[in-house]
Amino acid sequence: MPEIQFYLNDLPGNDFNTLFKRLTEFRRNYEGLSFFVMGTPGSFIERIFPQNCMHLIHSSYSEFHWLSQFPLLTTAEGLPLNKGKIYISETSPPEVKEAYLAQFQEDFTNFLQCRSKETVVGAYLVLLLNGRQSADPAIKKSCYPWESLAKAISSLVSEGPMEEEKPDDLNLPYYRASQEEVQQIVQQEGSFMVEHIETLVLDVGGPSSGEEDPCIRAKKLAKSVRSFTGSILQHHLREEVMDKLYGEKFAYLIGENMSKEPIKGISIILVLRKLYQQALHVTFCMFFYESSQTYKHGEKGLLSG
Ligand SMILES: C[S@@+](CC[C@H](N)C(=O)[O-])C[C@H]1O[C@@H](n2cnc3c(N)ncnc32)[C@H](O)[C@@H]1O
């Protein structure tokens, strides 16, 4: 019976103890399977495994869309480039889009370079990531829900309880890439071949999803957005205004959006295969050329051999 070694990766702050405790239950469901599990704390944009040992890497919504750094969005004079916004928007200057894309490119390239060192030739990377559907990151659907959160912040500012300078420095370290952008980064990095790439559109809320009161749904969604953006906003806004911001202003604005059209969640499925090293590739092609086999057939033979 084959034995499988799993390495479970997350950031060091993750509760690995709870994860390991739940493995007992998992083992009960897979009694015929011989497997071993280890935890691997660390960020996936750095090296987390030894060289040349992994056969399959799978990542499901592991937050590639959170950037490792805040994009630098100030003019040479230090003035904010994206005033009144917290993400790319229709009114943002081109430098804003460029800075966001550049940071995503850097992070995703680091991820690929590290996995390239750690995987064996022919290994698969199966990734599921949050993305966007349109080519332009500035169109309304791509900016959801950050346009509404920026409006909610501006509305609070106009009521006067905050100093205006602080929200202007705020730009979320977040970027949802398009399928084309992801594919281009993979090709530029060069270690992996794209076996499959697909964009999925999922209905995640709005008029068509259930009978629940839209107002309650909007409050729930606002609460969930607060759970992963609240700590970032706290550095820019006073604690006292946070309840009003998320519970009233933001909930109202997303409620308005939800009543008009369903909210779509966009995911990108990506299956990559580690390419052969150049020298091996050439020798191998020559061998099959001589024996009149196709390259594709040969490729499989080498993998299983
Ligand atoms: C939305 S959860 C995904 C959970 C699970 N994969 C699933 O499909 O249900 C995202 C996880 O990615 C982890 N994560 C975020 N950034 C990471 C990084 N740079 N390196 C490793 N893990 C990271 C988070 O700590 C979190 O546990």
C-alpha cells in the first residue's frame, strides 16, 4: 500500500494544535489509507520545504489576494495618489493600478520560485485563488466591496469626527488578479507549464440567494468584511468610529448594492506542472525522435518511470 506524507502549511500564528486534534476524526474516515501529517509554519512566499521533494502542492483560497506589503501610493512630494479611495477605482490614476499589479506580480513570482525549488520535475501545483473576471481592475464589479467601504469612510469624514489626513493614506494591501495576469506571471517565471486555467463565477449573495431579509444579510456581510479589514483600518481610524462605519454606513451601502444585483465571487483554478530541466528535456526528445514516438507519449513515460 502506498504511504502518503502530507505537510500542512499556514502562517505561524495559525492554531496548528486544533488542526492536529481534528486529525483523529479524519483518520477514522480514511482507515484504509496509510498517511502521515506534519505542520509547516511559514509564509508561502518564502521557502517552506526542502529542495526537490514535493510531488503535489495544493492550495485552496490561501489568500494570494492579500499582498505582502502595502502598495506605495504617494507622489514624489509624499502626497496621497489615491485620495478618497482605499483600492483601485475608476477615478484612480494609472500609477495606482500599476503599483497594485507590481506588488501582486512580485508576491506570486516569489511563491512560484520557492515552489519550483521544492518540487520534483513533473510535480503538480493545483491552486484555487480569488480573482476577477474583467481585464480592467478598475471597473465597478472588480472593486467591490472596496468602493462602498471608501464611500462609507468619506461619509464619516464629512460628518467631521476624524482627521482627514489619516484615511487618505489608507490603501488596502489586496489585489484580485485576472486569469490573464496570473497566466502571464507563470509564463514569465518559467518553471511551470499551465496545464489548465479557468475562471469560475459563483453567486455569493444578493437578491437571488435565499429569503433572508436583505438588511440582515447586508449587516452579516459587513461584519464578515470587518473581520478581515478591521485590524488594517484601525491604524487609520479611531476605534470609536468603527461600529458606526461597518454596522451602519458600510452595511447600508452594500445592502443597496445587494438589492440591485447578485454579488459574484470570482475564483481562478490553476493547474501547473513543473517543467523538465533543459538538459533532460533535450536528451529525452532525441531518444523518442529516434524511436519514432511522439514527445507527448515520451513525456508520460518519463514521469511514471
Ligand atoms: C480562507 S483560509 C483557507 C482555508 C482552507 N484552505 C480552505 O479551503 O477552507 C486562508 C488561510 O490562508 C492562510 N494564509 C494567508 N496568507 C498566507 C501565507 N502567506 N502563507 C501561508 N498561509 C497563509 C491564512 O492564515 C488562512 O488560514
